[in-house]
Amino acid sequence: MTEQSASPTDPMGGGLPAAPGGTAAPGGTARPDPAAAYLERRALRRGSAGPLLLTGLGVAYVVSGDYSGWNAGLAEGGFGGLAVAAVLMGLMYACMVFALAELSAILPTAGGGYGFARRALGPWGGFLTGTAILIEYVLAPAAIVCFIGDYVESLGLFGLESGWPVYLVCFALFLGVHLWGVGEALRFSLVVTAIAVAALLVFVAGALTEFHTGALDDIPVDHGAFGSGSWLPFGLLGIWAAFPFGMWFFLGVEGVPLAAEETRDPARTLPKAMAWSMGILLLLALLTFVAATGARGSSAIQDVGNPLVEALEPHGEATALSRVVNYAGLAGLVASFFSLIFAGSRQLFALSRAGYLPRFLSLTSRRKAPYLGLLLPGALGFALAAGSGDGATMLNIAVFGATISYALMSLSHIVLRRREPHLDRPYRTPGGILTSSVAFVLALAALVATFLVDKQAALIALAVYAAALAYFALYSRRHLVAAAPEEEFAALAKAEEELKS
């Protein structure tokens, strides 16, 4: 290992803790193994998730993006620009999911992308990736709960005129379900997600009855933009500017591997669930995008908060179908909010267990839930939502963190394929390095595109990133826990290399 790793009982010490089983004290008395005790207090519930629950989790991460947010890309690129951006981002996510499926079968730990990067790129690469993922999964729930508050207020539910009581209830209620247990949490997520997906299909059926191709390209053309036309009203640059909004149809699906330690037979289950999730999301993206723009027109829905409802109300009058879709949009937001809380807690848990973040954050309860990993991000998310109420900026910050993690996770696949070609791979990425290289290039392009959309959000994300890296450089890189699964994988790889040399 390239960095000093500390024993969990000796924060300043180096080297691997004792192997499970304990050591013999003078006189033959068995001495408790500190490494085993450390991990026992940080154990998740094994075998709680199968293919169906994990597929539901993958769709739940994303489904709110079908209901709103993506339509702002029409204002950046028009129908043609957003369509090309969505295709390219769909390609990026598909390639990345195939690469992550291989990596998750090799390293089925709660660290997910951080664990993959730790093995391929060392402690610095692991921390860079894990921090980027954490930024995404802490900021995204805070953003989505703001949207939930807006929905509740617009629907006139409970007579509320202020968002913060809704934020408080959402965090308190759904954190409680997560604290109850992972199996219960994933089943709840599956039910809410199924409702949201069913409503999307109902929307598509209703919207297609009003579909006309002339509505797709009705945004006025900016004749001063290079390459502009009716399909690309803002020119070729509009395609690039629409990248972050094309991501909304898929943002978060990469979080499925974070459930690895709670999955039955992860080497087989995770690749299958990720492929099914991605297939469902690609289909929903195509149907939703085409039906919404074709029913009401790109110009009419480019700036609204609820594009699907707007698409069903051409005369501004609510219908039975638009009301159903409006309430289903709330269900979609709840599904994504709920599942992203899960993802953030597992990423925080893994980074803390390995010593990259304070270790007490990875302690688990009697029901094997990382309670501090749930409560701390929840409190931070509530404070951000109640303090700013700016869901759009927070989501753009989350997108910035996501694109960094995508580039690093794709690079990890490339590095491991080249450096460890004989590593046991229960699942192999179709196309190999070519597939992950496509994801890597597109992720870098999406990262740059975030500056085109919201420079302030990108700079805020960079500042948070810099603060986290300073903490790692000055403190935590010297206090890593060698007994953590991700660190053990890295130590084993180094030992194998030394034997070969």
C-alpha cells in the first residue's frame, strides 16, 4: 500500500490488524481480535436484497428526473440538441454501467465506486472518487426535498404555504424507515417507484393521443448560433450545453453497487440488476421525452417545473389525467429522495469504516443500519434545504460531483483491465476497455458542460472538494484502517505484485 494504514485500535499505528480469530496471549489465553471487533460494530445486514429490489433501487434513484428537470435542456439546445445530448448521455451511462457491473462483481463492497477506484488508483484516487460520489448523494436529496415542498404547496396539500415543514417531515419519516432496516427500506422504495413508473406509462398513453411532429421544433431559431436550424435552434454548442439535462434521465443509477454488502450473491445479482435498471430507464427516457414535447410543444414546456402536467393541459385547464400525473410526480420525487438517502449513507459508511472520514460515522445499530451515516447527511440536507430552498443550484452541484466520479470510475475499469488482466472476473464488460473509454470521454465532456450551465454551482462544488482534499492530505490518509474490505483488497493486490517481482 502506498499510504500508511492504521489499526482500528491504534489510530497512529501502521500495518494490517490481526487476522480474524484473535491472537494467543502469554499462557495460551485467546486474545480478542481488535480488527474483528472493529468490523463487527460496523456490519450491514447481509443478503437483504435480491435482483428485484436492486432493479427497483436503480430505477428509484432516477425516476424523478423523468417528471421534471430534463425539460430545461430544451432552453439550452432545443429539441434536437437535447435529443442528441440525451442519446450521448444514455450511451455514457450504459457504458459506465457495464463497466461498474464488472467491477462490482470483483469488489462487492459497500464502497461502490470508491472501492473500485481505491483498488485501481490508490488511496488518493479512492478518496477523490468517494468524495465526488458523496457530494452527489448528499446534495441531491436536499435538492429533491425542495422540489417535494414545491409540489406539496402547488397541490394545496395539508394547507401548507411554506416548504420547511415538508422538508422536516420527509427527512424524519424516511430516515426512520431506513433506520428500521435495509430490507424494509428497499421494499418501500420498490412500491413507490412502481407507482411512479406506472403513472409515467399512463402519461405517455395520454400524451401520444395529442402528439404532432410540428410541436417538437417550435422554439425560435437563434440565427447567430453556429449550425443553428429548426432542430438545433441554439446551434451545435446547444448540444453540449444540454448534456447536464440529458443526464437527468439517468442520474443516480450508478449507485446500485453501494448495496453490494447487503445483496444475495452480489457477483451475479448486481450486474443483472444494473442491466435491467438501465434498460428500463432508457425506455422511460425515450417515451417521456418524445411524448411530452410532441403533445404540448418544446417551447411551452422548456421553462416549467412540471412539464408532464403542462403537456396534458393545452388550454391551462386541469384534467383527471393531469391530476393523476401531478400526484404521481410527487411519488417519483419521494422514490428518488428515499433511495438517494440510502446511497449517501452507504458511501459515507464505507469511507468512514476505512478511515477516510471519522470512524464513528460507520457505527451500525442493532438492526445493522449505519445510523450516524443516515442522520448526519440528513441533518445537513435539511439545513441546506431550509436555509436556501434553491433546489436547482444544489442539484447542479450534485451533477458536478457525479461527472467527476463517472470519469474516475471509468478510468478505474481501464486501469484494472490493463494492470490486472488475470484478475478473476465473474462478469466481463462487453467491449472491454473500449466501452469504459467511451464512458470516460463522455464524462469529461459532461464535466466541462456543467460550467456552461451553472458556473456558480461548479465553483461551489470545487470549493467543497478542495476542503475535503485538504482534510485527507493533512490527516486521514495517515489513519486508514487496514481491516476495511477496500483496504484489504488493495493490500492483497500489492502483496501479489511483490511476489511476482
